Amino acid sequence: MEVAAPQAAVPVIELVGVSKRFGAIQALKEVDLSLYAGEVHALVGENGAGKSTLVKILAGVHRPDRGLLKINGEAVELRSPAQAQAVGIAVIHQEPTLFPDLDVAENVFMGHQPRDRLGRIDWRRMYREVEQLLQSLGVELNVYLPVRGLSVADRQLVEIARALSQDARVLIMDEPTASLSPREVEDLFTIVEQLRARQVAILFVSHRLEEVFRLASRVTVLRDGQRVITAPAQDLTPEETVRHMVGRELAALFPKEEAAVGEVVLEVRHLSRAGVFRDVSFQLRRGEILGLAGLVGAGRTEVARVLFGIDQAESGEILVDGRPVSIRSPRDAMRYGIAYVPEDRHQQGLVLDFSIARNITLSILQRVARFSLIRSRQELKIAADYAERLRVRGGRLTQPVRALSGGNQQKVVLGKWLATEPRILILDEPTRGIDIGAKAEVHRIISELAARGLAILLISSELPEILAMSDRVLVMHEGCVTGLFSRTEADQEKVMLAATGQNRQSR
Amino acid sequence: MSDSSEVKQPALDLDASSAAAPSAPALAKEDRRAAASGGGLARLLAWMRSWEALLLVLLVLALALGSALSPYFLSLSNFSLLISDMMEKALMALTMTLIVIAGEIDLSVASILGLASVVLGYTWSHGLPLGLAIALVLLIGALCGLVNGLAVTRLGLPSLVVTLGTLALFRGLAYVVMGDQAVSNFPPAFTNFGFGTVPGTLIPWPFVLFVALALIFSLLLHRSTLGRQIYAIGSNKEAARFAGIRVDDIKLLLFVLSGLVAALAGVVFTARFSNARADNALGFELDVVTIVLLGGVNIFGGSGSLPGVVLSLLIIGVLRNALGLADISGDIQNIAVGALLILSVLGPNVVRRLQEAASRRRAADNGPAGGLARGAALPAPEETGAARARERGQRH
């Protein structure tokens, strides 16, 4: 990677001793941060370390309680997001917020459309300029398409183009790769490199250290609202960085435990659902973790949804304990001892306004009730039991889960499903968007559950997670199973080849 | 399931055995204690900022208005009348509360009431024994609710549209049954239930019915598994479905219940006025929806309580009664009710804005957060952001 930013130059944007407090929480404390033109500066830290607060201060959403924000060396006060945009700061979100019914060009120029002499929107010029802009980034995207149908990656491109159309000098990318497939990530990186060459200052906020070390010239680590270190990327290793983030060794990330694998509990034979997946077959055994790898959109979640009765398969068989079963609803699935921790925690996993306790008991209401009346003592007891075992922290049982961190929310979802005493547990991206410390805990929990005899189907887009956790790895590509590897066979390259469908041609 | 005992309790007791970790019941106890001792004063303060407290103030204002407008207002017999007058709306507000909390709405209740009334009159006047006629009417109410519920759950139509349609449809059917005729020669035993009071008191009989139903519904909503599921559905339908809750079945049940109770209200109405006409209770749905929303039930579902709704019931009742005593016609009264409806939707937003602003000020002052009352505890920044986003994006 290239040399660290030219220290002699004046930073495009600089935070000096910035502090911010929300109620009892000191979100940021005396944080310094500088961004130079043409550098990619990575901001890393666990959830709750203060990254989003910092981003929101730069974006003009929050104002610091103390400290200065300097642009080109001059102190500036940003009173609103609009003002931040006006001085050339743009934010690219993980899930871009655009106008779904307007087309690409309209979104790019929303609010600052080119005008003709009469003050009318100059449509011709607008489309032409957006086309040129996208071309200069080496992107092929139809500017007449409504944004609604675009992938997350394309919508991010629209946001980037939008930032460039406003002559943004500072680009803040907040977890931009979280919802992208590996190929889309590659494309995004190419664009980031181009932006760097254009002398844009980029703040790259990410959980994924391998991305950080590929892209960034400097890295700043936040922990508990304070800056731990800022260093040139080549002076740091991922292991050191993680240590700075959590004060823990990287080796502790993926605890694995040997479990005795028993008889087949779940078998899927030639399962198909039109347009999403076809002819999927596999077996899942007691005490086994079967990793389900693949790119986003390979049909993994869709298989899980069928197994849990959310959707119906068109053909094929599902067998539980060797007997064919018909699963027409989540209730049916629960009856067969199947539990599903869904991909989208906020939409599918939790009722955010409900307390921790109420979320945990939501699927087992009959068990905490007598004559259909809920006994709160019983409810709190069961909830406390699971919250304690899973070490849910950050709130009393009676507080809404909305206030918890992602990791603790995920533990609540796990608790809810463990409370149903399942025999088959389907985990869909169980560690997505949660911080490294909580991730390690979730991994420990999963491995512990397998050791207790649960059959676990682990869907994950993170290869290291799949490889470290799974007894066997099943790989899907565009709706088909393209590989099945034992723990010893599986490695990054083989799984990746199968996931991209490359191994098919050679066979 | 021979091995279920082994799989049971997939205990993650890695730490549970260590002395440092409090045992589960201890934690629960701590939780309760903390909740109880959260400072009686702090809780009182939090409550004073709550919607129910505001309703109480409104009720006092309405009572003051009433006594100022008429010397007859503050009398027991007037209150007996006032309560009597609210009974149909009160009954329908019970089921409406559940439906709105589940994220739906039923605008057809007053039309079901009207249909029930004329069917009762028609069948009675054509010789059906009154008991059978009432049973038939209740069945028809439930069927009307079933139609609403099926259209919403099986066809996936928005309940606002469905019940707006059936509002017209059921009222139309009522006219088909009886045109503009009326039946009024009901037996005294029946009308006594409507006019009469519990012997020795001024408590109207329908009020006894309401209190009984209100208790049952409170238990249902606030204590039962069904109630919990209703809140879950209203808060997050998808998460409810993923948790194995039978979302559609519960919604269907609620619509059927709503139709049934509306028909029951029709029986009460017919008894009270000894009159079965197709235009009975015309426009009552406005009051019912107003009562529920003013009672603090979120129009988007997921929150609200029956005590709040009962308070708001009293407010609307007192207001209409006071205005009536002052010789203000029903149509003009509607202005006041309409204004309250808007207030009830606007109010919570304003209250929240004010709380947010206050918190921002506090945050800016760097004030100690320990003294914050529980209810006023400030949402974390992400939280308000998310809440706002949710409001904005109430989907499509």
C-alpha cells in the first residue's frame, strides 16, 4: 500500500478534542481525527465504540459538546446535514436512502438539478452529466432505471455519484460492504481507489479488517468513545488492531469444540422452489454444525425459509428423524423442533418495542401461562434464565430490546429460540453487524449448543466463520448445491470456487 | 422425541456455576425490586408525563365545562343518563382497541349495529321469539366480522379500505331489510334492560354489561397470551410470524369479535330506544375511533391500553352530554369530537417532540442523567432516529 498521508499538508477535515455525551453515555471523549486529501482512513472499533456518533458529527447530524471541527484548517460549526453537504462532506450509507420511484439520474441530482435559463430543470444535461459521471467511475448503470429495482451495490453507486456531483471532498463510507457480495465489494474497492486518485478524502468505517487493511493508508481505532491509536496501516497487523479494539487475542475469535456427531435428524431431498433454488439435498446430524456457504442471493436463506415453513417448496421432501413431514407454517416447524434465527434481526427476529423478557418468551407463551393468562413471575424467571446463560448485557429484562447493542439483541433472539428447546437450529448470518467481542461469544454459544446435541445449520457469508465453525460445509451457487466438503477438505479457495460456480465447469 | 430430555435445556452453564454470576431467580428478583423501588416519586413523575395523566386533566376540564354550562350537569341522574348514552360506543370501543393495537381498523361497526338492530326488529315483528332473534342477530354480527376478516387476511386488502366498503354495504343491507320503516313494539322485559337501572341504584343495566365485558377484555389484552400476541402483531407483524404466531388467524378472530360486539351493541341500542331502524347509530364509528385514539392507542398499532380508552370514553361522554345540556346540537358536537380526534393523533407526537427537545437541552447542559425519571429517560440517539425512520416509512 502507498505511503502514509503527507503530514505536511493541512488536513481537509479535522476533529480536535471532540466530546459528545447522550444522557448518561459518554459517546465520544476527546477524540482527534484528521483526514487528508487522497487518503483512505479506516475507522474501526466495536459496536458502541463511538463510530456512528463520530460519523454523525462529521455529517452534521450531531453537534459536539466540546472540541472543534476544522475544514482546511479553519474551525467550522456544522448545524445541519445540509450544511455538511454544502462544505463538501458526503456520507455513503450501508443501506442507501434514496427515492425508490425516481430514476438514477434524478436521485443523483436531487436537490441540485441543473437548470436552464428559465429556471426549469435541464433534463438533457442532467442525464448526460450523470452518464459521464458514472462512466468516469468505470460503472455501467442505466441512468433511466428507477432506483427501486437496483441492488444495494448499485444504490451505493448512486449515492457516490450523488456525492461527486456535489463536489464532495470528504466521503464517509459507513459499513459500505456489509450487504454486498464479494464481487460487489471488489467493484466498490476499484471505485474507492479511483476516488482516492481524485484526491477525495475517504473515511472508511468497517468491521471487516481484511478490507480495512487492503484499502486504508491509516487506521484509527476507537474504544469506549476514546481514540486508542491512529497509525499507518503498514505499522499494524489485524491481530494488533483487534487487540486495540477489545484487548483480546484474535485466536479467541472462533472457539471450536469437538462434538460427537450422531444420527441424522433432518434430511432434505431434492427440494425445489421455482426461481429461488432447485434440487437441494443434504443431511444434518445431531451434534453437527453444517455450514451453508455461498454468495448473497445464492438461495441459502430461501432454503431456510422453506424449512421453517415461511415459504413452501414446490417439490422435494423434508424428513425429520427419517419421517417425511409437511411444514406449512412456523408453528409446524416448531412442532418438529426446528428453530430459525433469521437474517434480519430487526424486522424478523425481534419486536423492538418489547422488553427483553417479552421477546424471549414470545414463542413459548403457553409455557409461561396458566389458563392462557401470563404469569409474569414465570415469564421473568425463564427470561432471566436464558438471558443469564447467554450473558445478555446492557439492560434490565423489562427494558425494550431496542436499546441494546446488536450483539446483545442477537443473544436475545438466540434466547428466544433456545427457549423453545429446539433440536434443529437454523442460524442465518448470526454474527452479521455485531461487534467482535459479541461475535466470539455467539460462536462459543453455537459450538456449545452443538456439543449439547443440537443439529445446527449455519448460514454465513463470512468464510472464516464458516470454515472455523462447521463440521461440514455445503456450498450453494445460484440456487444449486455446488459443493459439499468435510471439515478437513474445506478451505477458502475450494469453497469460494464452488460459491462462484467455478468448480462446475471443470467437473 | 425419546431424546428430548437430553436436548432439553441446552444449558450454557459455562459460567452459571461460578459464584460471581447471580442465579436466575435472583436476577429476576433484582429486576422486580429495581422496578418497584425505581423511586416512587420518579415513577409518579413519569406517570404525570404520561398520556393517561393528560387524559385525566382533560376529563376534569370536561367536567368543569359541564358544570359551568348547566346546573343539571352535576347530578346523579344526569350521570346515569350520560353513561347510558355512551354504552354502544363503549362496547364497540373495546373491540376497536384490540383491532387498532393489532394494526388494523374496523370502520363498519356502526353499520353492523344498524343491521343488527333492523334484523332484530324485523324477525321479532315477524314472530320469532326474542331470544332466538337476539341469537340470530349476534350470529349475523359475527358473520359480518368474518367477511371483513377474510377480506383482510385472505385477500390481503387493507382493513381501512375493506371496512370502508362494508360500512356502506352493511348499512345498505339494513335498508334492504326494513327500508325506512321502524319497529318499536318490543316487550317491556326487553326495553327494561335498555331503560332500566339496577334496583335501588341509578346504574343502568347496559353499564353492568359493559363493566363485565371491559373486565374480560382488559384481562384478555393485558394479561393473556392472546393479548401479548396482539401487541406483537401490531408492533412487528413479520417478527410475530417468525415467532410462530398465527397472525392471520388472530386478526380474523378480532374482526369476528368486533362484528359480534357491534351486533351486541345493536341489541342494546334497540332496547334503549325501543326502536329498530336502518339509520340507527349512523356515524358512530367516528366517535368509536376517536375514543380509541384519544385513549392513547397508536393508530399504527403496537401500543395502547384499555384503561386509557375507558378514560377517553368518559371524556367524550361528558363532553357530548355537557354540550347537549347546553342545547348544542349533535352535528355541532361533532366539531368538538373531530377536534379531539386530531388532537389525539397530534398530541403524542407533540409530547414526544417536547421530551426530545428537553433531553437535547439536558444533554447540552451535560446534566447528570441519574435524576431522569424512568418514563422520561431519553431514547438513545440511534433509537429516536430509528423511531423516526419507522414513523416516516410506515411502509409504502
